[in-house]
Amino acid sequence: MNIDKLLELYKQIPPRGPRGMPSNWSRGGKTTMFTNEARRLGLSNSEAFKLC
């Protein structure tokens, strides 16, 4: 299983900011890319986050 790409996507997720911050908007898209990659590898989201 290749989790390198998963780790790369995880590093791109910006930290949570206060509500309405631009980082939260980009976080949403980056998190989706991360969870899509996790699903492609056959992991659940929580499993994927534990790996990183």
C-alpha cells in the first residue's frame, strides 16, 4: 500500500482557524482530497488520520 501520497495530501491540509477564516475554506478542499485518496487505498477516514 502506498501511503506516501496520503502523507503528502495530509501535510497540505492547513490548520483549523477561527470560523470563517480562509484557511478553513482551503482546508475543506484539501481534506476532501485527502479522504478521497484514503478511500482509494481502502482506508476509513479515521484510520487514515491515525496513520499520519
